[in-house]
Amino acid sequence: MSGSVVTAGTNNLSLPLTAPILAVGRSRWGILESVKPVGEGLLLIKLAGEERLVDEELLDSLQPLIGKLVSVMHLEDCKWGAGALRA
């Protein structure tokens, strides 16, 4: 897997959540369908038909991967990772 790990601060959310934040210790993988900044330090991603909120610092890593098989991980409280998977 090629990708990156990012660290970010804790977000105090005031926006209505349309999707759950990817939980700490969890990952999702599949075809990345879309990436959209939604404010408050978050991105709304659609991955394999499911929407999740992830840290906005993944934007530069995820945008070029739209349409590709990827993995997105919430490693620790403030650490996130994302990268392309080989089929």
C-alpha cells in the first residue's frame, strides 16, 4: 500500500452529521467514489457505497485516488491514514 499517515487535533463538531466519523481503530476499503470537504476539519467520503467522515488532512492523499481501490484508516485518536491498494 502506498499512502500517508496524518495527525490532526480533536474536532469540536457543530455541524449536523450526515455520516458517522470513521471510528478509532477501524478501517474501510473499497472503490473511492467521492471526497467532499464539509467544514469543521472533516471530509465526507463515499467508499464502496458507504459514507464516512474523516480528517480533512487526508484531502491531498484521497483526491487523486477517486475511482481507485483504497484503504482509509483511523489509527489513533489523532492519526489517520489512506492509500491505494493493489488489486
